[in-house]
Amino acid sequence: MKSIFRNLLVALLLFMGCGTAFAQSQGSLSGTVTDANGEPLAGVFVLVTGTSNGIATDHNGYYELKNIKTGENVEFSFIGMVTVNYVYD
């Protein structure tokens, strides 16, 4: 009985540790997209490459992306502008 309890306790601790490590590797990215003159750009699409996690900037150029993992590529694209890539760290 002691052995079963000990094994369950070890498994539970390992599971909790994995969940904590996973939670720490995710975050959010927010900011304002502006043009060369510092004017906010509405409608810029901000996307985590290879996922469906994306959002368009609001009328003030503001965006907030959640659940981004360390090392993921974030792409900023807008019609008529050069696409910019950023690696989330």
C-alpha cells in the first residue's frame, strides 16, 4: 500500500511540474503598429506563423496576442507594406 501511494505521489508531482513548465513558456505580445511617420495603422494582421492565432490591429493600431510560446514567429502584414517577422522570446 505504501508503494502504491508513493508512486501516485511521484506521478502527481511530475504532472504538476510539467504543467508549470508549460505555463511559463507561454505569454502574450501587445503593442501599437505605426508607419514611418509614427501614425497608427489600423487593420494590420498580426499572426503566429503556422497557427490560427492572429488578430488585426484596432483603429489606434493596437493589438494583443495571447498564448504565444517562446521561439514562435509572429508575422505583421498589411496590404502595400513589407511583411515583418518577429521571433517571440
